[in-house]
Amino acid sequence: MNGIHDMGGMQDMGPIQYEKGEPVFHAQWESRVFAMFAATGAWRKWNLDAFRHTREVLPPDDYLRVSYYQQWFSGLLNLLVRRGLVTAAEIESGAPAPGTAKATPPLTPDKIPAALPNRIHAHRDVQVSPRFQAGQRVRARNINPVGHTRLPRYARGKFGMVDRNHGVFVFPDTNAHFLGEKPQHVYSVRFAARELWGQQASQKDSVYLDMWDDYLDPA
Amino acid sequence: MTTNRRDFLTAAVTAAGAAMTPESHHTHDHDHQVVPSDPALRVKALESLLVEKGLVDRAALDALVDTYEHKIGPRNGARVVARAWVDPAYKSRLLADANDAIAEFGYVSRQGDRMVVLENTPKVHNMIVCTLCSCYPWAVLGLPPVWYKSAPYRSRSVIDPRGVLGEFGLDLLADVEVRVWDSTAELRYLVLPERPAGTEHLSEEQLAALVTRDSMVGVAKVSPPQPGVSS
């Protein structure tokens, strides 16, 4: 989706606001949103791609205006309802629907140390042939899907070079919409800064993007 | 489907926004008020609901917060960097297969988050961004700071990395090659900064104390120890 979240290459967003000694959370509710998202994720009713997409479909003015954890809170509410863990009526009333059986939480404190290092779950040990090799010249496809994609606008149609192959991962464009994992190879692809931005960029510089097979054509 | 989703989100965010401006709360349509108006209250209400439904264990929430506030943070990454500085064999393993090498510290599992370590040298400077959202190597740096997730950093890092680095007080010479890594997939990048001069006498632990979060994102260099501070 060509949304406001795809902001690589935009200018005039203001100076970087650096906070010295920044706390991990700026308010207690932020930490609870964070923890609720992590804990409900253990139900495996959604994936990170779907979560990212809930933020992308925020109206652009809201996306820029609200804080990061407000975006998370909206995304969490969205997924809880859409994936059937909670009903909209329950969120409005604040109480479980009458007669609902109490579930057993999948994430308990004792499981946390082991769960954290395996957080993302996107790599797949399946045999899929890579379409490209390190050192190969490629071109990012010019695609403009209305759903979720991890191919930023600034790289579409640009020529690059495969730097390395990272193995097989789920494909976000389908995974975010619960349309299957479509596992395929992911590569770091090097794009010269001048290929992306023209002569104003330094000749020495480059941007590396992680690209799935479905984002690339041979060039 | 998209319309419904957006309506729902708009309601949620509008309610969140209303909490930030009390006057709009009073004029806001009650039908859109999905949870209490104050963000703290709304979040608290959701937590109570999830606990009552048995969807989350409150002690697990406490443990998650405690973990990310006190246990997982840039100190993890700093230990990895210091080890690489003092142990050439470790550094080789780290650059060849960061997952295996970082797993030696227990910060990731071999089958977990996919890590890649990028070595900064006098001629090559790597920096990390996520233009599309906020991907960041939690296992070794903890949760990202606000500036990393903000529009100014996400938008300009790829088109004007030298300008962005200048804002952090890092002015690179023209003959240094800048490589910006846009974290568009589930690879998590960690920069291995250059070891500062004049640190030959320091222990691994003393070196780790010098390594900053910003240096491991690639927006700063590691400064030599302050005179008189370390032995």
C-alpha cells in the first residue's frame, strides 16, 4: 500500500528529536500495551506482518499524529476483535460476554525466558530454490499492491546487486492478510545511492534492502 | 474489509486522541468510545478484560515489562561488541554467523531471530534504519528509542545519511563509504563499531562499558575512555 508509513526518501519531516537518558517506556500504559501485545501474540492468531498492516491502514493524519504505542494499542484492539479473541461488545463493556468460558493463557512467566529469543518466527526450514545468487544484478519490481508489502516505493524499478542470501522466510504480502506463508528466499540487495537518488548522492554510498524473491527480476 | 477495519481503527484512535485533548472528549460521540477516554484507563480496562477472559496472565505481563525495562537492553549488545574486540576468533564467528555467535551469550537462540552483524571500519560506515516501521534488534539492544521510530529518522536516513549522521554529531569524511541497511525483512542488524584508540589496556568488561546503543545502530562512534575515569 502506498501509505504514509512508506516514508523512506521523504524530506522536511523535521529535525531528529533526541532524548538523552530516554526511558524504555514514557508512561506505564505504554508498557502494558507492549506486554499485552507480546502476551496475546502467544495465541498465534496473527503474525507480525498482520500487526504491521494494522498500523499502515491508520488514516495518514492519525499515523503522523498519535504516539507509537497508541498505534500499537489500535493495532492490538483491531487484531483481538478481527481474529476472534475478543468481541467489540466486550471491549465496549469492559467485561467478558455472559457465559464465556475462561481460557488458559498460553504465556506464563516461566515460559518467557525461553520464548523471547524466538520472538519473530518468520524463518522457515523448507527446501525452496533461490531465484538469485550473490553477485547477481537484479531489478526491484515496480509493484503497487493495495495491501501490505515490504518493498518500499523508493526502491521500485531500481537496479541493484544481490549481496547475500539469508535463507527462506514467510512472504509478508500474503502472510499479513492470512493468505498463506508462501515461503521464499530473502536477500540483502545493494542499491547504489545514485541509482536511488541521482547525482546529489555520494558516489560511494549505498542502501541495502532485504528483498524476497517475488520482489525481484533478473537484470 | 478494508473499510470496516479502517472505521474500527479510526474509532480507536479517535478515542485515544480524545484522551489527549479533554475538551474533545466531552463532545465526542459516545458510540465511538470503545474503551474509557484516558489512554491509561482504556489500556487498564483492556488488561482487566483480557485477564478476566483468561487470554493473558497478569504475572506474565509484569515479567515482560520487567524484562524489557531491566534485563534486555544495549548492555547485551555491548558485551557482544567487546568480545569481538578482544577475541579475533569470536569476531570471525560473529561476522560469519551472528546467530550462532550471539547465541553463545544466550541472547538469541540458534533457531530464533535472524541476526546480522555489520563491521564498521575507517573506510566503511554502516547504519541501520527501518523506513517502513520500527524493526530493531531487540535481543541485543532492547526496545528502540523514539527517535529511531520517528518520521525524521526513517524518512531521511536513506536519502541523506550523512546529513542525519551530522545531526547526531558524526561528520564523516567524503572518502568513507556509507552503507545504510533498511530493515525491510526479519533480519535484525547490529553494527560492530570500531574499537577506539587508546583502549589496548582495557579489559573486556571495561570495553563493554564504553559501547553505546547509538554506536551499535551506527549513528555514533565509540568514544575513547575519559581521561582519569578508567584505570
